[in-house]
Amino acid sequence: MMTKPEKKKRELTSFSILFIIIILLGVITIFLNGQTFSPQELRDGSGIADHVIGAKLSDIFMSPFFGFKEAIDICVFILVLGGFLNIVTKTGALESGIQHVVKKLKGNEIIIIVILMILFSIGGSTYGMAEETIPFYTLLGATMIASGFDSIVAIGTVLLGSGSGVIGSTVNPFATGTAMDALKGIGIEPHVGTILIVGTLLWVSTTIFSIFIVTKYAKKVKADKGSTILSLQEQQDMHELFGDQAAEDLEFTKKHKTILTVFGITFLVMIVSLIPWGEFGITVFEGWTSVLTGNSFGEWYFGDLAMWFFVMGIVVAVINKFPEKEIVNTFVAGAADMLSVVLIIVVARGASVLMQTTHLDLFILDRAAGVLKGLSPILFVVGAFALYLFLSFLIPSTSGLAYVSIPVMGALANEVGLSPDVMVMIFVSGCGLINLITPTSGVVMGGLEITKVNYSTWIKFIMKPLIIMGIINLIILIGSMLIFS
């Protein structure tokens, strides 16, 4: 008897999920039309609302457009950031720089793992390094296997390195940046200092634990090849891919060193410009640092950052002696790579706009506050963290999820007397943690595909450490909520 061929499972994209959410939100408001709640002031301060208004078709239809209008600053910044990163990548400085470090530490491979994970972690925390890590799986795969390790060590070095940074995002524009922008969108001014402190604690603790996990496994495999968790087929694939080849020998030139120096300075300035120096009574940056954008360091936002990265992208291109046409084409191609992120932000922000227009957000806040007001800060943090673990499966994009959820969850925390800034880090931590394993992540599945490691094998390796990471993060978040609320 012939059996029917099994249909290939199809997964919805982030765009489809977000559009479905907008439609469902519109339908929900129609069913809740007229439902009352405790009178609350509207976000724009134009009056008081006390009931849900059912969405019209035009409200649903136009919500992404109005979302674009509200998120234009961060959208421009992300496009410019994409152009900058593509120019730096095309110079070959990043890849050759890492290979240079690997060569210098030949025979001390564990130190290589530690250094690379720290570097990837810095990238994850400062600018959300994720998709940019894809090229390194091949390079490090060959290097790690030649050093006596296996493919899991290569994956762990890249994915857990950058992922640890994302979990503890400090100035990551795709996580903390969008979340802070979402808070501003509902009239809550984020305290960057608080976010930086909590983010740094999450970043350092998660990175240290991740390094411990990867290096412990690496030492075990190097000492006993039979201790690898790879299947026989995966081991065979590993040797076919990397066993008989070395990574391409890349020259690390003075030009590359100069470009990496400029690259580092660019992000250093970004970090310094976002720290609220005035809150700490530091006035050294006032006045003279406003020469570029009109705003002093500590007052910069996405518009200032966009033009800073634009200028520094041109500087890098000039150093590498790119012709004018190549500069433009490379920058545009990099911006194009970020277009999907921008569109996700637009559609997601549209959901927030729709909730605001219909007062659904105020209704949710009122009902949720009734449930959570009686809970202790500890239970509140645990509940919010679990919620974000779940929501991240529905919306893998941190930018998209920020604009959908932070207007509700940030306002809810503020409403019940807790810190909306810590709520930002609950969101960042929950999203970052689940994005280490979610199958809808192109970074996770792309890295596994390059190294020919099965998804189930990665889950076997990461699941227990993931649970411990979650507990560590929860302890920090609960302590932060108790201190900063």
C-alpha cells in the first residue's frame, strides 16, 4: 500500500505573523467595542479615555503607514548602519583581523575561544551582531577542527559569543534602542543609565558562563574525541568539510589595522554619545561635542547616530581606496540588507499605533494591572520574563517585538510602580535567550547548515546551559527591579 508523501512543513515569516497580529487586534477591538476601563490619560496628552473604540477598516489598513511615521528616526539609522557595516565587511578587515588573532595564539586554542567569544559578545551587546557572524562559521569551523575540537565548538564560539552580548544588550540599536524608542513613543522617558547598568550585569555574567560552557566542552573533546556529541554522520560531514582544509590565508595589512581602529572608534563614540552624562553630573562633553549634530554627547539619538555612521562609513571607504561608484553601491547594498528589519519595525509599530488609536492598549493595561498589581515584584519579573520567552517564538525579530510589546509592558510596569527601564532589559534578556534556539532564526539555522550540524544536536548541547542562563538572568533582573523601582 502506497503512503502519501509527507507535506513539507511551512513556517510563517515575521511579516505574516505581524500582519496577522494587526488584523487580530482590529477584530478584537470590534468585539470589545464600548468596553469600559478605569479612565486613563491618552499617550499624546490630548484627553482621557475610558472605553475601547472598535477599529475601522481604514485604521487597520493604514496602521503600517502611521507606524512608519512614528519610527522614522530608527528606520533611517538602521538603514545607514547596514551601509556602514557592509563597507567595513567588504574591506576584509574584520575577517582578516580575527584570523590574525588565531595565528598569533596557535597552540593556545582555548585562549582563542575566550578572546573570540569576548569580541563577538562585544559586537552583540553594542550593535546586535548576529547575521554578521555567518561568514565566520566556515573560517572558525576549519580552525577549530584543525585545533582538535569539533563543529559544536565553532558554533558555540560564534553563536553563544554574540548571543551572550545580545542577551546583555547595552546600546544595541535592534534591542535596547528600539525598546527605548518604544518607551518614548508612549511618553515614558527611558533612563539610559539604569539600562546600561542592568545590561552590563546581564552581559558580563552571561558571557562568562557561556565561555565556561564552550571551553569546558572544547577541553573534553580535545582530550577524548569520543566525547563529542556529534553523530557519526555529523562527524563524517565535519571531516569532509573541514578535516582536510585550512582556512584561507588572509593577509592582515596595515590598512586593515587602520580600518579596525576606525571601526572601534566609531562604536566607542556611539557608546559614549548615548550615556546620559548629565545624570551623573559630568559636564566635560557639553558644548564641544555638539559640533557635528548640534547635540552634545549624552543627548544623541538615532538621527545623530545615523549621520555619524554615514560619515564614518565614507571614512572607511576612503581608507580602503574604494572608487566613488563602489562606495555608493556597497553602501546601498548594505542598507538593502537591512530593509527587512526596517519593514518589520514599520509593521510592528503599526500594531502599536492601532492599539493606541482604539485604546486597546489602555484596556489591556487596566485588566493586566488588576491581575499583576497584587503580585510582588519578584513574581512580576518572573511572569514578564516567561511571557517574553513565549512571545519571541511568535515574533523572532527583537525590533518587531519591541514595538509590539514594550508600549504595553513598559507602561504596565510604570503603572504598577515598577521600573520600565528594567522591563526593557527583561524584554532584551528573554528575546536574546530564546533566540539561541528558535528555529525561525536565520542565524541559528544558517550556522547549523554551514557546519552541517543537526538542530536536535544543538538543542542537546545547549538546553541545560540555557536553563542555567535563564536562572542567572532572572536573579539579576529581580534584584534590579527591587533596587531601581
